[in-house]
Amino acid sequence: MSPIERRKFLHIHNSWPRFFYKFRAFSTEDRLRSQMVRNEIFLSSPRDFNDPFDMRGMLVIKGGIDDLIRKYKALPMSKAVRRKAMKDARNGVNAEGLQGYVSRMFRPLNQFDEMIKEQGVHCFASRDKEVRSSGPRSNLMWSHYGDSHKGYCLQYSVHADPVFVRSVRVGYASEYPVINWLSDSFPNDVLRCVTQKDKCWEYENEWRYIKPNSARQLLSVSAFGIKSVIIGAEATPASIELVMQIAQERDSLMGVKTNVFLAKRSTTQYRLGFTKLR
């Protein structure tokens, strides 16, 4: 993927919604304070995701000796070392074939996995305007990520912080993206891998903020990011009280207005409604 193609890819795939949503369980008070008071988000490693297929690709080695030589020319080395390396490459390809030589010398699968697992990723859900039961009204999101409706959901204003605007929309497909290790555009082609997952996850309407070499780190965002907190329909009174307390503390410290809603199960349909608490 050329730089122009990459820009087109991002433009076509990124028409930002007004809000992102993050579903969490009430695991610890400190985690809630981290998000609401210290305004932090956690950047996960892709290898910690709940889906082992996520951020994977089908790595291939397609091309000829000239493509391999171009790879060598791009590497930082002296002329003498490069000359010897290219001579060894030609001899190695003649003896083992391109695939065998590259696999032995460069271990591209290991290289690719190392590149992916060090990416710091924060995942957000969003609403699908065509689907009423999406975003904060999604029963599946509450069940899978909101501790079976006992957790909470943070609503972020997308244009409040560059982190949100730099997030990339996730696409969904049935097959892995194909990434050619010998291609000049290999680094950009990895973008397709990190922004695509199995079609069974389409209900998430996911967006991702990705920061290289930042896995398992905290990142600060704007205090104006969080607009609302939605408490799950099955949350305990203690959890509700905790959110109310921290929301008040947050507003006092930062001079913001944080809305708090309580989700309610409909008595007639498989739907959620919301009651405003503050």
C-alpha cells in the first residue's frame, strides 16, 4: 500500500461518530478512578485480546531475488557488508529457493508477530445509526464486556481529544488479510491486519487507537473526553453509589459536567432504556 493508497484507505474507512463507548466491569475502584479522575486509558497488547484470531494476517513471501535485494538496500549497513549480504542472498536463493532462504535468514513470521504484539491498542465501540440496539443499547456488548449488565459504560466525545480522532475503524471479513513480506509497502500493509477481524464481531462497531511499541501502558486523554457514564441494568446499589461519588469528585476537580445514567430493562421488549441520575 503506497502512502497515497494509505491516505485513501484511512479516509474511506474513517467517518468518525460523535461518541465512542467503553464497556467495563466494576473490578476495582482504582480502575474506575483511573478512567474518570485520572483520565487514563489502557493500551492492551493484541496478544492479550479475548479473540486469538484478532490482528492476525496471512504472511506470504512472493517475489523474486530483485525484491529481496531491495530489502537489503533499505537496511542500515556499510557498503561492504551490504555487498557481501547480497552475494550470500543470491547464493542462498539459488541453493534453497526464495521461500526457504528468507524463512531461515529472517524468520518473517516471528518478525511479524513481534511487531504486532508490541502495539498498544485501546478498543472502543460505536453506534450503528441503522441499528437501534447498538452502542450503549447493545445487549451483546453489555453481556460480553459489561460483566453481564453489572458493569458500566463510558461515553467519550470523539472530538474532545486527538487520541479519539486518530482511532481507526475496524473492518470485518471471513478471511485473513494477505501481507507480502517482500513488498515495499509491507509496513503499511500491516495496517490492514490491525484493523480487520472476523465478521462474527460486527456487532461491536469497533474503532481502535493504536500506538506502536506501547503495549500494556496507560495513556492520558482530555478531561473533557468523558461525557457520560451509563451504569448496567444489573449493577448493585454499591456500584451505583460509587459511580455517583466519583462523578461528583471528577466534576469538582476538573470543572466538567459528567452525566450519569442507569440502564433499565424493558418490560415488553428485548431492549434497554436509560434513566438519568445526574
